[in-house]
Amino acid sequence: MFCKASDKVCIIGEQFLNKYKNKIENELKVNVVGAKIYNTNLIGLFCAFNSNGIILTKLSYKEEIPNFKRLFDNVLVLDSKYTAIGNLILCNDKGAIISKKFNEKERKIIEEVLNVETIRFKYANSNLVGSCGLATNKGCIVHKNTKESEIEKIKDILKVNVDIGTANLGSPHLGSCIIANSNGLIVSEKTTAIEINRIIEALGFA
């Protein structure tokens, strides 16, 4: 909820920057930058991004936008009634899956900013495609109830291996429990050894 990463940058809520910056940089091998969105530290909730661009909630304050323009070539404040952007977009540098709650016009705008093929899709009977999965350029792990046919569709769009799993003692909301990119991953201490092994394999570190 408080941090999100790509192969280009990791953004963390300002409140946590000094405490975790060095640890995250050592693990993910990218620059870690502090920021606020909607004057909160809920970075993972209010944005989605890959190496090409970032989608921000319309709740973002005007004075917050320049921070992101220094980090990304493409910055979009999405004018949508849905504001929890991080819960609704699953993406990497190869593709993007967005919630069916977004309309076709919004899909095209998101596709242009992220500069990857983008589809409206639902899996594990949930529209929270960003919350229910975590994707990097090496792999993807999704909600434990995702069907095999849905997994194949996700593979086709994100162009990486996809597996199911949980984190944090059984939570299916992997996007809210894991920070990862192609270089490494970070999970909560509550995540069990079995869960960690599954995450490691799904994200291509095994």
C-alpha cells in the first residue's frame, strides 16, 4: 500500500523514506524516491506505473504532480470516478491489464501512457486486478482462485510466466503485500516460507 516499484524507480510514501530507502535500494537495485499522493503515503493505492509512464488518481494535489514528472516521461492524472488506481491496474513493461470498471476510452488513454498493449479483464471473479496480482518483467503472481484459462490470458498480455499464490499468512491481495521488480522482491515478515517460495518461483527468481 505504501510502496511500488518498476525496473526504473521505486516510489515510497515520504513518511517511510529515511527508514527503508537503503534496504529497498539494496534489494531492488533502483533509486528509491519519496512522494505523497492526495497528501497521503498510500502510493500503492493511488497510482500504477511501469518504466514508460505513471497513472495517478484524480485526487492528486497539483503541487504533487511535478515530482512525478521528474521521474516519468509520461504522467497522467486519470479523470475517472474510480480513484484507487493501484487496485485496478496490473502492469509491467510488456503489457497491462485494467479493471473492467474502466471504460474503453479510459483504456485507450491508459494504454497510451504506459505504452503497452492494454486490455480490460477480470480474473478470480474480481475487478481488483491490481490488488489481486503483482507483475514484473520476469514474472507474475495472482490471486489463488484465478482459473487456468485466466492465467493463460494474463500470460498472453504480460508476456511472462504466471502462477497463483498468497502472502501475509494467506492474503490473496498480492499487489498490496509485495514490492518487486526484475532485480528482487520484498515481503512482510508475516509471509510464510511456503508463500515466499511460491512468490520467488512465480517472479522468476528460482
